[in-house]
Amino acid sequence: MLGRVRKSCARFLTAVRAEMNHGRDKRTHNLFEAAAAYVSACAEDDQDRIDEAAGWVSPEALSFGVNELACRAVIALARERDESPWTVARTLLGLPAA
């Protein structure tokens, strides 16, 4: 429970810092850059990078970008493995074949 509160506070502070620095930051990030950075940081369990990427765009935009990345990844793996996206998604999540 305390871990969730810490994560929420860290994301909030990161978003506030990003908003404050927005005028000083010469480069803005789009939602796909944010999603790629966020997912790769999650995969590497790098909380600092997770917090940073979460502050680049709104939570809604990040959610959309992560969803789009997941869809594209499943499709690419399905093509590579010559399997259906359904099968690949269930395999990645450790679910039994339906």
C-alpha cells in the first residue's frame, strides 16, 4: 500500500516538475516516445526513468501510447512466430491455450 502511495506521489511530482520546466525545455516528447520510454523502463525496473517518461505526456496519452505499443508488439511477434495474435498474447501473459 505504501509503495502505491509513493509511486503516485512520485508520478505527480514528476508531472509537476515537467510542467514547470516545460517553458525551459527545448524539446517536447510525443506520446509514442513517452510510451516507448515508459515500457522499456518498466521492463528494466528503472523507477527514475518510469517517473520521467510518465511526466512527458498526460496519463491518458501515455495509456493510449502503451496500448498502441502493446498491439504493435503482439502483431509483430505473431507474424514472426506465424501464430495468431490471440495465441501470442495469451502466451506472453502466461495464460493457458484456449
